[in-house]
Amino acid sequence: MKIVYCKSSLGGGAGMERVLCTKVNYFADVLGYDVYIVLESPVPNDLFFNFSPKVTILSLNIKSAISKPWQLFFRTKYYNEYRSKLNALLLNIRPDVTVSMFGYEISFLYRLTDGSKKVLEFHFTRNYLTHLVEGLPDSKLKWLRKYWVALLQYRERYYSRKYSYIVLLTEKDKQLWKGDSRFTVIPDPLSFVSGRKALLENKNILAMGRFIAQKGFDLLIQAFASLKEKFPDWSLFIYGEGNDYEFLNNMIRELSLQNNIFLREPVKDVEKVMLDSSLFVFPSRYEGFGLVLTETMTCGVPCVSFDCECGPSDIIQDGVDGFLVETGNILHLVEKMELLMRNKKLRVEMGNKAKENIGRFSVSVVMNLWKDYFEQIT
């Protein structure tokens, strides 16, 4: 089977790239599929993740770009160039399936006549744009941002109706889409299964993600500030990068937490830092899935997460292998963090359950769902 994935760029250490790497490597190395990743931008010299040499990564080298937001709604030079180059490439490869990760190509991929089945793969919650604008500071132009978001959501939903095959990450998101037979739920696969289990003795709390408002690290910092006096020997490590680095750093300094909270750059060996931690906190305001939750749980680390839209409630069994708390409720977050920080026995019990229960997201289980899905639609 030949499969093509369309992606705007490749090179960062974000969750979508990690998931894509896991999937294409499995398809190529285990199932023997011919797999291509087609990028708009040039192929980076130094890829963050280790893609199999059997996976072919190509670039369309599209030089023109969208410089004004309103150009999303018109057939610009960028649209024409992208469509023409992608169409020519697909006619040459003749894939069985072409997957859009909900990039710009959704506006024309369904029109291409290379013969492949066109699949949309959505990695966010249906309402992520609404959540995004609601999280912005109040301003005179907030009403304009809401109007713009409404237009963008209309665009996404308009084009989604053009496709017969749409894959979502959670059952909750399928409900939000009011999913019919075109929608299928396939979760993200674990990028690794740890053969070890965290000892849960180090007084380290871990969090990971981009430094943006969506991830809620400002809420986590406030929560930790409430626990500092009771737990002066505990530390919080937040791994990531993004536009809010200075904002978060200033917040840490203002709360005099420089010796307790540490912002770290992303690491490739996430397993090591997870095994060194005793508690993982997932304070996102909204999500698509929450891959890092599954990765932490395979290391036997208990998690406390906001029950945000969507993902955590599909992963964590509240009170069994972790805790779910009301999204944005810092007091509730503090309560569950303190419970686990005080009680090593509870940490170990929940950590053991987490490692046991998370097997349902193992790469073999999830990739067999993809295999069956592709065989069914082709």
C-alpha cells in the first residue's frame, strides 16, 4: 500500500510530529508500506525525530505564502502553486491513500484526481479556535478576533463536508462534530513503551508542552506557588518552548519561585525525565488528545490533569490511575497535587495502574486500527 501524508513543515518537536514519526515508521518498517511525507517547505537538515530511512520525505518548495489572513478564502498564487505541484506529485506516486493533517491543502485535496482516497486527520478539538480566542486578554479588538475565528471555523467545517473520510482522536470530539459515518476515532499511539517504572521518590513534578496559553502553564505555576510553603523541597520542571517563555519566566520571578520552578528546552529522551519524576501535571485549557499523558503513564507516573476538551477523559480513569479536575479550577488542582505529593503509597498505586491501563494505546494496538481502516476504505 502507498500512503502520502501532507504536512506544511517538519522539524519541530511538537506532538503532531512525534505522532507522525511513530506512525510512518510503523507503516514502513513493520507493515512494509510505501510511505511518503510531502512538505510545503524545504526538508530540514536536522530532523528532531528519527524517521525511518524507508520513509520518503519530499518537499514541494513552495516559495510564495499567505501574507494576509483573508487570503485563506481566495485562490491566490500560493493556492495555485500548491495545488499544481501536489497534484503533479500525486499523479506520479499514485498513492492508495492521501492524508491531510488539516493543513491548507484541505481546500483543494478533495478535487485532485490521482485516484487515492483522501483522508482528513484532525489533531485538535472541534472548538479549539473558540477556546483560543476566549483565552486572549480582554481588548477592544476581541470582538473582531471572535468574528475572525467564526469565519475560520466556518471554513474548516465547510471543507470537512467535502471529505468522506475523517479521523478524530477522541470519542468526545466525535460528539462535538456530531459525527456521522464519515467520522472514525483512532487515538494517538504511544511513541514508546517503557520497560522501566519510575521509583516515584524524587521530589520532582513534571509538565511538558509548548509555551502558549493553551497549555495552561500559568495556571500550574499559580498552583505550585500555593504549595511552596508546605513542600519547599519539591521542584517543578516544565519542558517546552514558545512565545510565552518570557511571560512564564517573569511570572516565576514575581512569585519568587526561581529556585523551585525551572523552564527547560524540549528533550528527545522524554522517557528519562519522566522516570525521574514523581508526578505529572497536565494543565491545558483545551487539547486534541494529550499524547504526553500516555507517555508519562507508561513510565508508571501518576497524572493530574484538567478535564479539558478533549483527550484527558479518554486517557485517565479518574481516581484509579490519575486525577481529572475541573478545567481552570486551580484550588482543585492544588488539592489533587498535594494529595499525591504527601502520599507515596498512593503515587505508587496509581502509577502501577497507569502503566497497566495505558497498554490500550500501544503502537501495535493503535496501528492495527489504522491498518484495518486503510484496508477498509481502499
